[in-house]
Amino acid sequence: MRIYGSICLGIPEICLPKPGTDLAKWAVIACDQYTSEPEYWQRASEIVGAAPSTLNLIYPEVYLNEQDPASRIDGIRRHMREYWDSGLFREIEGFVYVERQTGTRTRKGLMACLDLEHYDFRKGSMSLIRATEGTILERIPPRVRIREGAPFELPHIMVLIDDPADTVIGPLHENRDRLEALYDFELMMDAGHLSGRRVSDPGLERGIVRALEALADPGPFAARFSLKPGTPLLLYAMGDGNHSLATAKAIWEKAKEAATDRAAILSSPLRYALVELVNLHDDALSFEPIHRVIFDTAPGRYPLEEMKAFYRGRYSFEPANDFGAMKAAVDGAPSGAHRIGVIRAGEFGVIEVASPDSNLPVGTLQNFLDAYLKTRGADGIDFVHGTDAVVKLGSYPGNRGFYLPAMDKKQLFRTVILDGALPRKTFSMGEAWEKRFYMEARKLF
């Protein structure tokens, strides 16, 4: 693999299913979607049938609490080995330019490898590759058990670059007709269209590298974000798949610790992770809020009353006539206050917290929910995408849904640089059905 160390970038050897594979059955959505909707995953299983599919290679998080996770993990590992040993894959060296059509929009990306030596998901990290949200550590072990010793990785990771002039990916779009087509097909369940093209032109590759080097130039970097000179660079910010990248990092650190030959381990494929780079300023990339639902509130526990006590005199509540009125009030919150929508048994209301301690409404809500759940105020929590899901789930008896406003994506890099990682599950890059589908793999041995 060709390495550009100053920008932590590697030119990947990507594994794709051989011609003749039904890619509409091969590709499935990221495992952390539809986590409270098992019917989605059942439908995916019906579509796939016995065909080769990434569905057999991932652990959908909807099943994380099942009684026998080891059996599912064993099945994943078995399918990985069967697919690899049967010659299902062909290997292609080079960047891959990706286009994902969702309705009238086309999101553009670049498949590349990033150096895990320069990634740190811990709070306060100043690494070149950073998490943008808090990492839920308990979600890492099941992923480690799948990836550790696996013959290949299969990522749904999307990493953001802040490139207002579109210097990295823009030239690939302009030259797309010159690039070798690798795949081009419709995704299952009306999730849009996916195509990928190989970047084999040395000139285009050099252009990508030079553009990333320019984004990492300390002087222009500080000026772009109005920072003090010498502020540590942030070139790559996690968009989606933070826990997958954290898993890759955990395995890499474990491999280094166990290695007897320090020089040899530094060239291991485990040092790198395959990701899709996406420009934060892509017109097709939208930031959607991730709402909360708490399940089965405990008898005698009333979340809104406890939130009122939690915020001592800064809390107020107003009922709303319907979802539209609630949404308008939350999205139009005045400066200096945080508003959060609440759904209960088909009824709607708006919570307002004045003089909030957190920078974003999601932090104000999550601070309370963490304390509430710690004292067993409810049976559990889920982080849901889309207004339909939060209304539906929040209206079930005993549940509460919390609607949150979206954040301005243009503020992401500067906020992470100055304030560190955002509260976990702050934003979603698009709705659930727009998320990345598993498609490309990379050999890990």
C-alpha cells in the first residue's frame, strides 16, 4: 500500500465481489440503523435469501441484547471465511470515487485508508483524526470479537473533511467519465443508487494528495477557523461509524502490544482502516438530529417532573397542539435557551431550559437522561433517526420520545477543535435510509 505519511493516508487495495454477484443483495445498510425496528432487518433477510450478502457479515445492533450473541458472531466469522476461501472477491488497488444518489441529491465520496496511529477517540484528543462525538465504550467489545482475526474488514465508516472549495473530491466528479466503472446498481428497499469508479490516473491521485496536504497546512488551517497559531490540526473528523473506527483502533493497539518485532508490526494492514472521505460542504450531505426514546418508565417515576427538579428554576414546559407546532417551537428556539420536544401517548409538548450549561440542546437533554437512567427511571434508551420513528416509539405506553433540533454542519470542525467531542449521538448525516451501505472490503492479513 502506498502511504502518504504527512496526511495519514494510504492508497487501499479494495476487495469487491466478483462479476455476477447480485450487488442489490450483497450491499446492506449500516448495522447501527433501525435499532428499534426489527421488521426492517427481517425484510432485508427475506430479500437476501441464500445469496452472498454483507448481511451475513455484520451484527445489526437491533440484536445486541439477544440471548446468544456468541452464536451470531460465530456465524459471521464462518461466513467471512467461506466467502474469502470460495474466491468471492477480486482485489483492486487505488482510490475509489463513490456516488450515492438519494432522491434528487448525489453525495460524493472517496474510499481511502487512514492511519490509526493518528486517531484517538478519547476525550480531549488533539490527533489529526478525531471523534466528533462521545464513544460508547460498551459497543466496542462485540465488534472486536467480530473483527479480531477476521480475514477482511467491511466498513461503513464515513470521515469528513472541511474543504469549502471542493479541492479533494471535486476534480474526481469533473473527470468521472474517464474513471473505470467498478459497480453501479440500485440499493435495496428504495435506498437510492450506488456507483463506484476506480482512480487509476497518477495525476488525479497526486491532485488528491496535494489538496489534502493544503488543507493540513498549519497557517491556512488556523486562518480558516479563526484559531490561534499552533492550534493542533484536525484534518479528518468522524462522521458515521465512530464505533467501527474505534474498534479498529482497539485491535491495532492490541496487536502492537503483543508484537515481538516492533518494526514489522508498523507495516501491518491492521494499522490502517478503510473509510469513505466525504466533504462536509457537499450539497447532498445534510445533518439531521438524532432523537431519544426512553422505554418503560418505572412506576412512580415522572421524567418531566424530575427534569424540572434537575434544572432547578431554569425549566419550563408548554403543551403543543400537534407535532408540527412542537417542531416549530423547538426549531425556532430563542438565543440563550434550549428547547426540546417531548412525545407521550400521542401528546406533544416543549421543554425549555434557560441559561443552559451545555453548548447544544442534545447535551442539555443527555445530561438529564444519563442521571435518570442511572437511577433506573426507565428500562432503556434508544437513539433514533427521523421524526416518524421518535413519534411512533415515544407514543407507546410507558415510553417518552424527545425531539431535538439539528445542528449547523458548518460549525462542526471549529466546535470540535475548540470544545472537543460533542455529546454522543448528536447528529446524523442524513436520514436512516440515506446511510452508508456495506459494499467494499479490505484484506487484513
